[in-house]
Amino acid sequence: MQRIPEPELMDDTAQARAYAEADFSEPHQRFVTLFQEAFPGETLAGTVLDLGCGPADVTLRLARAYPLCRIDGLDGAAAMLECGREAVRRAGLDDRVRLVEGYLPGAVPPLATYDAVVSNSLLHHLADPRVLWASIRRWGGPGAPVLVMDLMRPDGPAAVDALVLRYAADAPAVLRRDFEHSLRAAYRVEEVRAQLVEAGLPTLAVRPVDDHHLAVWGRLD
């Protein structure tokens, strides 16, 4: 199945609110578990850059799992960030988590270099995936752990329909629609592997982690 791009930003207020209020606890906690599995013994005591943080649910989960780190979340959608800032305040983590509006590739995070770089569900939104990998290389410090998790494009329309039915049958219509579009916009493992080679990141590993997600992880040179 050919990739069908979708809009890069989720900046509609109703769409952002529906996404922020949805229960993504399983995949979002899976992100934290993957980080712990990929980097056992990592204290993550420095600064972390979360690219495409959205409403900051993954950001906050990572902050709770690693209480010594400070995280800057970057996202281009103001509506998403509004939801995220509310969540940060409710969590009482304003001193360790800050959210910044910025649209890649022109965005500039608060720091020039970070001790770790993570991203969840940003890659499939990008028309040019090189934007993400270049950003990771630019802002990740030497030896920085990197974890990227994203959707993985199914083999065909029937597989898309089956995944939507399995995981979003009871979700609001806007989320079912977005999930379907995102699956069609996602990249496949072999495509991501080629992107990493082109980006000069061939040491990063990539593999499926379930029936509709893939993960990329490793340390920067």
C-alpha cells in the first residue's frame, strides 16, 4: 500500500482536545517501557528533548519515570500545547517540564544540546522524514540515547480497516478518522531503515514492537 500523507499539524482545538482526553495509556506507557528496555541502567539525569510532544502525556510519563531529568517538549500545534500545559500544571511538574511551540525544521528549542532525544508519533506526520532525523542529530549530544516510536503502515486497506476496528471501534469519530489516516501516512520498517542510512544514523536500530507500531533506538556517536 502506497503512503498517503496527512496534515503535519493537529491544530484544530476540538481535535486536540479529543486527542488529549483519549485513553492512550497503553501505547504511551509502552514508550516508557521501551526506553527502559533499550537503555537499562540509564538514570536520565540530564536534559531531554521531546520532539512532537503534543499534549505531553508521554512527556509527563517519562518525567515521572526518571525524576532526575528535565524535559523540553517541542510541538508546532498551539492547540496541542495548550492541552499539554494544562496537563503539566495538573501534574505539578512545571519545574521540570516546559513546552515550547515550534515547527520543524525552523524551530529552535531552548537548549543547543540535549542529553537525550525522544519522539512519539511525529514521524508519520512529516512529509519529509529527514526533518526528524536531522533534528535528532542537531540537538542530541554525543552518546545521547534516542528513542522514536511511531505507527507502522499496514500492508493494505483491509489491514487498515482491521486495525481501526480492533483499536478504535469505540473511539470518537474524529479519532477513528485520524487513526485511519495516520496508519495510511505511516512509514514501514524498511523505509525507516533507509531514512536512517541516508541521515547518517545507521547505528540506530529499528523494528516492529507490535502489530501497528515500530521503534527506533540507539545512542548517537
